[in-house]
Amino acid sequence: MASASAVVNVPANPKRGEIIEIKALVRHAMETGFRRTQLGAVIPRDIIRQFVCLYNGVEVFRAELHPAIAANPLLTFTTVASESGTIEFRWTGDKGFSVIESARITVV
Amino acid sequence: MTSRRNFLIAAGGLAGGMGLTSASGRAHATPEEMQEAVRKVIGTSRVRSGRVKLDLPPLIDNGNSVSLSVAVESPMTPADHVKAIHVFTEKNPLPNVVSVYLGPRAGRANIATRVRIADTQTVTAIAEMSDGTFWSGSMSVVVTLSACLEDGLI
């Protein structure tokens, strides 16, 4: 899956020790598994089940998603800008869904 | 050979059957099921109310995408921080909404996302602290256009 389906917002140059807000959005229908076609057949569930945020390889935030999360899941959370490096975002879900996105961060 | 009469009877039966299945397929969770889901998370611990501020719009026009935020009062130090936040609903098809896991590196225990709300109901957020205690905050929301009117919203 192309990484263009994910959008992340990380402050590029925070001060060391600053609490920064991170937003991560990914394109996904989050099909609940409760909807039916006009013929009554259940549309199978197809959701993102897990989101992980790694700061220089160390997990700083993780979320388990359920069908009650709206389509194109958006997650907003915070972390302490401790060091320069890479913040990586991983979404995994049903039907082998997997998207990885990353952002550079340079603390000043 | 199928006569017109037999065909109509069969078609009527089929339509009726479909109506029944879609009605049963739209069963919502109950507050009891929510308590069960909460119990799975907290085990035998007691949940105290307070320290958790759950924020949703009180009036929801469209339950498909509703902003939800949770803020937990915590110093977020290695000794005293929020380990996890779980969000539950009473009347969505499933009680679980989202579970997030954080730690002292979060700096603040503030999270936000967008959720689906099926019906007028109470939404609850439960925070698990590093000392093993659980705190909760709830909010009642009114869905003006019930999700149940639009088939398959949730």
C-alpha cells in the first residue's frame, strides 16, 4: 500500500523536552462487519486493528481500534521531544492491511 | 413450471426472511455487555469516578464521525503515569471503541480520535494508572439523527 494513504503531523523543530502533539491519519473505510448489502448479505469486517508509534525504534504510543472508530482513523496524542531522529507510524489490520509512515524530528 | 402465484409467494417469503435477518443483525450492545467488556479490562479492580475528562459534542447530528477526546489528570512521571485509556459505549453494536497504551514518554495523557456513535447513549472512558487503580469519566450524548434510521451506519 502506498504511503500516500497516510498523513502524519509532527512538529519538525521542537525544543528539547517539549511536549509535542502528533496527529496521524490513514485512509481506510473501517468496514464494521455490521452492514449489509441490499440483498441482505453481511459485508465482511475490514478494519485497522492496531496502530503503533515508535520514537527512534522505541514504542511510545499504541492503540487498538474497534469497528466504532470512524472511517479514515485519526489519532491525536502527545510525546516528549527527547532527541532528534525518526518517528515511525505503523497501521495494521484485517486482510493484511499494513501501512508504515515516518517523520523526521530535529530537537533544538 | 413456476406459476405467477407460486412465484409471488416465494418472493414474499424471501423478502420477509430478509427483513428478519437484517433486523436481528442490527442488535445493539446493552449496558450489561458494556459492563462485561469493562470487567475484562479491569479484572476485579474497582473503578473510581474522576480524574478522567471525556469530551464529545453533547448533540450529534451525524453519528458516523464524532470527535472524541480524553484527558486524564496525571503527572505522567515514571513513578506515576497513565498506562492505558479504554473507551466504551452502551449501545453501539460492540461495547469497545478504542484502547490506547501510553507511558511517561507521552508527557500528557491527552488523546483524541473520531468515533461512530450509533444512538443516544452514555460513553465511558476508563484510565488505568501505573499504581493499578482505575478511574473513569462518562458523558451522555444525544444523537439527533439516530444511526438506526440509516441502515448499516454502524
